Amino acid sequence: MAGAPIIQIIGLEKRFPGKKADVYALRGIDLAIEKGDIFGIIGQSGAGKSTLVRCINMLERPTGGSVLFEGKDLCRLPEAELRAARRSMGMIFQQFNLLMQRTALQNVCFPLELVGTSQAAARARALELLELVGLSGRQDAYPSQLSGGQKQRVAIARALATNPRVLLCDEATSALDPATTDSILALIKDINAQLGITAVVITHEMSVIEKICSHVAIINKGVIEEQGLVEEVFFHPQTEAARRLVLPEALQKLPGEHMYRLIFNGRSSFEPVIANMVLECGCPVNIMYADTRDINGVAFGQMVLQLPAREASRERIMAYARAHNILLEEMRRD
């Protein structure tokens, strides 16, 4: 996209005092998030992803580096300007963080009340947003009367109340069942498309990234280890952290040798690739693992094959793969 990124993070660090030495939660973070993108940040528990998202909106003050939002360094803004910038960033959380004594309508009105919006205007805006998130008619329900998915929809409506340009989603679907997770992700994608709001999705689940994100950054021990287009990271993971996310844990230490990963895109997944390869090469292969995934609306698949022990047979298969533009790569053992 043309123009500067809506969020640019440069040399970001966050450290906390320790008994013997400072502990770094984040170190040397560089990221650029384009306007209108759905950008995923993924890592295991304790990797630093939640600290990173809290540094983006300055709920956590970085101890080094810069966070630029629409060209302004939030780390160096006066307090009044920082508050105004924060209103341009809505945030939703894993545990919804609704006010239990307030109805759905009153929860959505709350941030508008804080900025002095009239009661009538706040109510009109809240009703509009509840309709947008699919909760028309539930405005008078209290959180205790709503399901987990409905609570998160209220939280999303509340996050949109002040017309933010960025929506920060911190493990927004981790407390939800798979079907509800899919519906919330679809809602975030619709909001991105309809309103043009940039979304930053923090998660530990690769399936969440695959369903709605166009770009992803993998964070591990406070450092960005890999970033790029989701399909590129899926096809060609360059780091051990990425490979752990792309492949299930059971496949990290496959038995035997000569293991190769075969990638299918939306076109090749309808062709009998394995059957044609075995027939033409005259070499049997063992299928050790297979799955399919929907990456940003496109079907992709992967298989793990064990090729024959004879080098000549493996070379025939690799030559066939190259001639037919089949991505077949050996699984590295680190």
C-alpha cells in the first residue's frame, strides 16, 4: 500500500527490574503495519505478545525505541495528545472486561460518556454498533444473561464506539468454543472490510492467523523471529519457532529419515498429485501426515511424505516434483 504504515515500531524494548538484572520482555522489535491490514502477532505463552500490544497503545510504557501511530511517536507525545491517540485505538480482550452492573447498551455507551458525548448521541451510536455486531434486540441484557460470544460482540461494539482507526485484539477468541471463534473472526474481518479499520490480532493459535490475517509476525522470548505474508510463512517457515506453529507438535520429531513436506495450493489440491507421482516414478511413498487449511479464504494443504531409502528413487521423485512445479521440501532436523 502507498504511504507510511499506520503503525510503525522501531527498536522497541520493554524491560522490568529483576533481583539481579533487568528482565527483557521485548527486545529490538521492528514492525510495520499498513493501513487497512489484518496483522497477526503469534507466539506461545510468555513470548511477549500481550506486552507488545500493550506497548502499542501505551498501556505499558516502553523502555526504549519508538511506536509511531500515523507518523507520531506515542512514546514522546504530551499526555493530552496521547489520550487523543489512544481513542483512535479500540481494544478487545480475552475475558471481555465488561461492566457487569451495566446492560449491553450501557457498556457500549461507557467510552462515549468518558469523552462527553450527549446521552442521546451515545445511545444512538451504541444501538447502531450493537446492530453492526449482530445484537439487535439485546441492548437491555446484562453480561450475565449473554453467552461468551455475545459478550465478545458487546466488547467489540464498545471498542468501536469512539470510531477508532485501529482495533487491537488481545487473545480475543481464546475463551470461546471453535464455532463461536469462527463467528467472531468473521465479524472482525467484516468490520475490517466495511469500515476500513486496521486490526492487530494477538494469538497463540495458528488457525486464527490463517483464517483472517494477511501478514504475521512470530514472537519468541521477546524477539520477532520471523514475519511476512501468512502464506509465505506457512509455505516456507525459516525458523524453529515458525515450524512449531505450522506443524503439529507430534510431527516435530518424526520417526525415520527422508521426510519431505508437500504443499498444495488452491489449484493443485484438486489434482491427484501423489498418485500421478507414484505411477510415473514407480516409487512408493509413505504418507505420514496430511491436513488442509483455509488461509485468508484460499484452500491450502500439506502432506508429510517419507520417500524411499534408495537415493536414485528419491532423485526421480524430486525431478518429477520440479518438472511439475510441486513444492516438495525436505524437513530439516535442528
